[in-house]
Amino acid sequence: MGSTPEAETAQVNSAPPGVVPALQKWSGGTGRLVLSARSRVVVPVGASTGLQQLAKQVAADAAELTTLRPTVFTGTPAAGDISLKVDTAADFGSAKTALKPEAYRLDVGSDVEIVGGSDKGAYYGSRSLLQAVVSSSDRLSLPVGTAVDYPDYAVRGFMLDVGRKFFTPQYIQAQLRWMGWLKMNTLQIHLNDNLFSSHYDNDYAKTPAAFRLASTNPAFAGLAAKDGAYTRADWDSFETTAANNGVTIIPEIDSPAHSLAFVHFKPELGLNNGASDHLDLSKPATTDFMKRVFAEFTPWFRGPTVHIGMDEYPSSLKAEYKTYFNTMASYVRSLGKSVNAWGSISQMSGSADGYDKNVVMNSWNNGWYSATAAVADGYKVINSNDGLLYVVPFAGYYHDQGLDGSYIFNSWAPNIFGGGKDLPVQDPKLLGAMPAVWNDQAWQGYTELQVHGLIEKSFAALAQKMWSPTAGGTDYSAFLRKVATVGQGPGTSYLPDTITLNHTPGDLAYGHPATASSTEASGLDAANAVDAFDATRWASSYSDSQWLKVDLGSSKTFTSVRLNWQNAYGKDYDIQTSNDGTTWTTVAQRRGRTTAGLDTLTFPATTARYVRMQGITRGTTFGYSLYSFEVISDDLAQGRAATASSTEALSLPAANAVDGDDATRWASTYSDNQWLKVDLGSSKTFTSVRLNWESAYGKDYDIQTSNDGTTWTTVAQRRGRTTAGLDTLTFPATTARYIRMQGITRGTGYGYSLYSFQVRA
């Protein structure tokens, strides 16, 4: 990287780098530091093994994400280096004492210095460094300034049910890296469970059940699931990847309910002579067996905590349950681990009297054991509220299409449990949060990557709200733009990335002012329908005659609209246009629609400033809800890749001629033989081009087409032009992928300059 900030940049960097989650504190300097081939990742002499490993990881990650290939060095950093340090006594601003090991300082000047409160803090600082570089326009630089960053919550977690559905080691590895990229620090893996017997004729012998750890101990031969289980080598690899990415794994072995895998293994331990997925706690052999299970597998687990389940057991067996709860909690602690459990005391006993209090409770349901009740009883809690944070893929209940990221970003925080059971902000007994994916209906045959698609909708928003509920601001679309820019991080190529800016070329509505007749809730605003993110949406109130309107800024010509309906779709609706926003003309109609998803309506070319969807009849009992509302121009060039023979200045690139904005322009150098070329993406048929010349216009030029970008055919000519402004050239229908304006003679002493270059279908 360059040894000094770019001298020509004098403006203070008031805006922080676009990292996710957002930085807690940023103090901007002036200029940018540009990284180069001379950059090194430097650790001090005597650095811990963990810090040395991190230096290697940062170098490898930078090589994966950018064109940089930094080396690793031990010693004193020079200008242009990235140095990693640990200083437990460093000033980390308002970080809580208990969370200072995860805090860091990031100083960017003539070099980069990351100081962590521990190796983990330094790791998180390295994630912000890499994200800042990736989000820069050149993917090589970052703004000069100082960040002080730290989490507000100790547990920033996620729970994955692999008991009902096996997730491959490849998936787990990528999940851990993705979590580290977003500074999430806890992955709970739910290792055993079973599907619903009601789906299998209430025959527990036929009901699929699985335990996902495979021991070589003959005493447990046959316990591991045949459709997928993790060996000790697999688990070791998970633990290593977790440690390298700032994540702690909490393994969960669930009992005495959800225990059909154990009942299949030893039917005599099940209630009702094995016709149950509950263990029979009246038998001492049951507790003895579960102790042997924990004794066998706890040595695999490197983290400090083991989760012992304890949810959804019959309340009629409350005495046996309490004894088992206390026995297993005490036993797992004797194995050297702290203990977590699913909060169930209100449902099971009504009172925590006599229960082991040295357990952390996941408050998963306000009726089973609310956070307020658990805290009042002296427990520390983690927010896993089912109504707010459960995803059950494709089940028809519990957010089966994924959590609403907009709701999470705008309305949720770790202290919110709903139902009048919220805790005070920063309650000292609230450790954090852990949303969960439960694969109740794995029989549907969906894939692990489909599950990822549901998780991704809200994952970054959850990470932000668990790191800091307030630092991310209030603009969800702006937040998603950051998410799309930084991506899912190194080592995650297995996971498809769907949080991307889906700006359809030729979409005139993108980014323009949008209004609506109503909005269902905060965060579901009309602007969400034109932000090019299908992870955001507009939703109306629950009545039929609702509308969404877009102001295109000036009169534009278009030939279709494309709507992407959320589940609350429109059954009957019109597409209407207007030049004054008051008098409307219907240009297309949809009647009798029966599904959500994409709907494209095409009509004769129409010129107007305003366009709207006018709802007539809803398709559901909810309102109207659109992920996107696109107004598609008949200009085939808009938004496509444009290149030019030359550019007068960096601020006047070829892309300006096809961005749909006549306030921007491309300009060439001051010579005659210059060209502007557009790649239409694939072969298209067109009959005219329209050029809007700035005052530096072309006097003589050709319009040429090509199918390979190399061999060109002239389809139209202009000779002797004497003015700037609009020029339309029409020719017989032509099919090609590439089209260009080939300048011959300039009309002025300057170069060629176009506000727009449009290709008409």
C-alpha cells in the first residue's frame, strides 16, 4: 500500500467505512491510504500463537478478496503496513469491561494499526479492515481515521438444527466463516432430534430420528445417524475454524424430549415402552445412559459451554423433570463445562424453587419461561424468542420464508421478547440473542442451500442489532447496500449470496421518489419497492384500494413494468401513468392473479413522469406488498456495460452515457477519432439510437454494430451536424450484441461529450 495518504484529498472523512456491523465510534482524518504490493501484515516480536495465525489469515483473506498479496512479517511496521497487536489495557471507549476482549481500535494513517483487547478483538478489527478495503471503489484503499469498536452484547448467536436435517461439514465451515465476518460469536448446533410422528401414522418406530455425532466407541455403535453424522475429525475441523473466526461452538444434546434417536437406540428407555420421543425419567438407567452420552462426547467440545436441551417435556412429569434437570446440569459441570438449557420452568413447575440456578436459559417462549420470569428467578438469559426469532423452513408457520430483515433492523433489539415480556435495554442478566432454524418438516426435501437463502434475508440485520442496536442507523436500504458490497466474506463461496443490488438494466424507477396510499408498519415504506433490493418491501394497510406511485423525475418513455409480489400479492390491479401526478391513464391491467412472485405487464411505448400500481382487489386478507416495482425503458442500453476509447476525466466515464440520467455525461479526450461502445448483454433487435449531445458534440459520426465486439458494421451515419442536443438516427431492424458511436470529426475544439446514448427496441 502507499506509504502516505493521497495528498490531493483534503476533505475530512466524516463518513465511516461501510462495514457490517457498523462501527461504534469513528473519527475521520483526511485522505485515503492506498494499499500496494509492498504491504505487509506485521505482528510484534513475542506475539501469541493466535496473533501469528491471524496475521497469516489476514494475508490469505486479502489475497482472496482483493488483488493484494501481502506478506507476513514479525517486527516493527513501516509505512504502508498492517500491524496487529493486543493490548488489554488499551482505551476502548465505552466498551463494557467484560466485553473488552472483543473490542478493538483501528487506526489508519501512513499505515494501519489494529489493537485488540485480545486475539479475538484483533480478529474483529481485521474484519473491519478487509470490509473497508472491499467497499472502496478501487478495492485497495481505506479512509484515514480512527475507529473504536466493541459489542454491546456478549452472545451474538445463531442456532442450527442439524438433528432433523443433516448439514454437510462444508456448510458448517462456511457458516462459521460467515458468522465471523459479521462479528457473530456463537454457533449452537442442535445435534439430535426427530420429525413429527403424526407425519408417519403416529408410528414412532417409523419416525425419522437422528443423533449427529459418530463415535468409534463400540458402546455407541449404531447411535450415529446413517444419513449423516460428524466424525471426531469433522468436529475438530469445526472447532478449529470457529476459533480462527472468533466463534464459539455450543453443542446441544437435547433430552429428555426430542430424544427419539436415543429411544431408537435403547427402546427400553422411552416412555410408553418406547412409543414416544420422550425419555422415561422414572428409570435410573435413563439418566445413567445420558450421563454416558455426555461423558463420551464432551471431550470433543473445546468451548466452555454445553447445552443440555430440557424443552417440551410433559408437565405431568414435573417432579422427574426437575430431578433430571438438576442432575444433568451438575453432571455436565463436573465434566468441566458450563451449562445452557431451554427455559421451561413456568410450564413445567410454575416456580424455580429447587432448580439449579447455575444455568443460562434460552428464553424461547414467553409461556414456557419468559425472560422476565427467568431474570426474576436469578437466571441469565439469551433471547431465542420463538415468535420473533424462529425460522421453520417452508412449514407454513414460524417465519417459514425467513425472518423479515427490515423488521429486525427497524423494530427489534436483543431485549425485545414481545408479549409484554421485554427486558430493560442492557439488562445485566441479558447476555444477548440467538435466532434459530428448526427443520420440523425436513421431509419436504429442501436443501441446505435453500435454508441458507432463508437465513440470509435477515442475518446481517441480526448481526448489526446484536453488535449494537443503534450504530447501524435507520436506513435499511443503505444498510443493505453495505451488506451487498462487503458480501459474505472469505471462505464462503459455497454459500450463494442473494443480498445483491438487483438493478435491472433499463429500470427507470430505481432510486426515484416513491409514495403510497398507506404503509402497514415502520420499515415497510414505499421507497423499499424502488431500492433494487428484493430483501426489502413495501406493504400497505389491509384494504383493497391501495396504490404505490413513483416519480421518474421527468417524462420518460417505457414499455413495461415488472412487479415482484411478496406473499401479500394483488389479485386485480391497474398500471397507470400521469404527467402531473393528478390525472391518470390506465395503460395495463391484471385480473385474477393467484400467486405471489414476478409479474411483467407490457404495453405500447408510453411517455410519462409518474407511474403507479393501483390496487383493486387483494389476493389475501393482508394488504399489498411489493419487493420491487420496476418501470422498464425501451432503451436497451440503459444500465449496460459501456466503454470508450478515452475519457477526459475520471468523473466523466462512459457509464454516464447509459445511466438514465441526463445530468451526467461521458466526455472523450480532445481528438477526432473517438468512440463510445455499449455491450447489450446478449443479441438484441433495435431500430434506432438517440444521442443527447453536450455542447462538445460530434459533427460527423457513424453508428456501428457488432456481434463479437471486434468486427463492426455501419448501420447509420451523421454528417455535418452543427448543434448540440438530441439526435435520433433510425435504420432497418438490426440484431447485435454491441453498438457504438464511432466519431469521425468533432464539432468543437473539445472532444465528444454525450449526456445519453440510447438504443431503442
